[in-house]
Amino acid sequence: MKDFFKGILVIAALISAFFMGLQLGKTKEKAKIPNFQEDTEAHI
């Protein structure tokens, strides 16, 4: 029974790490894209 709970804990940790990495990757990709709307408003 201990092994069962350890397995569930490991699977939950892997899934949460995967989704955290996915979220961090999205924010990094969004940071690479310049915000064009702010630039045009500043030059007007």
C-alpha cells in the first residue's frame, strides 16, 4: 500500500512539474514578442 501512495505522489509531482514548465515556457515566449501597441502610443 505504501508503494501505491508513493507512485501516486511521484505521478502527481511529474504532472505538476510538466505544467509548471509549460507555463514558464509560455511566459518566456510572450516576453520575446515586443508590445507594438505601447510603442505606437508613445510616439504619437
